[in-house]
Amino acid sequence: MTRILYSLCGRDESRPFSPHCWKVSMALAHKGLDFIEKPVAFTEIPKLENGFSKTVPILKDGDHLVRDSFDIALYLEETYPDRPTLFGGEGGKVLARFVEGFSQMVVHPLLTRVAVKDIHDMLAETDQRYFRESREARLGRSLEEFSAGRDEALVHLVSQLEPVRFALKFHPYLGGDTPLFADYILFGALQWARVTTGLSLLPADHPVADWFERCLDLHQGMGRAVA
């Protein structure tokens, strides 16, 4: 049975960058499930699978389609219970929801300021027009004006990651001694900025930077293979 993961890319299909798609790539690798990744451009997403979803990731597992990264993780956990767990029980699902909220409400807004202009610049011309119009309407200012606060956002990111620093004092991963989906959620956010900007987001000696390096090495270096 062929599994297909539809993800997001710019002009270069070899550099998928969506944080939500990275969560799913890591989750599939964690489960030891083979899949084919098919990165597509923003404006091509509505054409996928007869308009199944306006956003990626989309997982096609045989004839079954699933959208949304968290829903895909839940599907994988239920469908392949004999494979390594993504949650380690109900408590892990609650932890993952908390990390999802922290990532999307605290980390993503800062990384958007850091990466938004770089994302625009890596897109093909048609997608650049779509991205600029949609993001500037959402942000209420030009991409250039919004990204002017990049350096400030990077400083703020370090302070906002203090709860993660604290958690990593006790275990190498948010999931404990081994990673769980909670780790892949935050990893996806930082990988998004890494791939799109090429910046070092955190001081080299920061515990979260050490954790991120460990995550990049997981699953035969899946994350590190995309630069």
C-alpha cells in the first residue's frame, strides 16, 4: 500500500518547509511507515485529491485521506498501534495539545516575523502574489514592514522558550527519554524557520538548541537532510 504525504514547497521541491508537514513527516518516520512525500506550491493545494483540503499536510494512506497534522497523528496512532507510540497514552495526547497551543500561539507569531519575507522570496512568481496578498491582509502591513522586527523577535524567542528549557533539564525530550509527537510539534516550528531563513535561531549553548540538534538527527537525519 502506497502512502503519500502532500506537503508544501517553494520553487525548490527538495526543500519542503511547512511546520505542520514536518510534524507529519517525523511522525511517519517515528512509526516506521514508508511514504512518498509530494511537495506542492501554495496555489496547487486546492487541486489535490479533488479539493479535499485547502491546506497541507494531507496524508493519503491507501484510499483513506486525512488532513490536519494532529488528526493525522491520531489516525496513525489508532491505525498502527503495533508501531512505536506517538503519544504514550492519553497523557501524551494532552501534552501534545498543550505544546501545539504553545507553539501556535507563542512561537509561530515570532517565527512568522523572522521568516515571512524569506518564505515569499523562495516562492514562484504566482505563489509570491498569492502569499503577499493573503499575508499582508492578515498582518495589516507590508511583508517588509512586518519583518523589520526580525532581530527583536529572535531575542524574544529565546525568552519565550524558557518553559521548554526548564522541561529539558530533566529529560532529553519533551516526551521523556524518547521523543513523542509533542517534540515533533515544536520541532516543526523551528525547522520551518531553519529551512526558510538559514538562521541560527538560538545561541549554540542553549538547551533548546541542543534538543533541536538531537531532533535533526532522528530517523537517519531526516530533518538535517533538508537545508
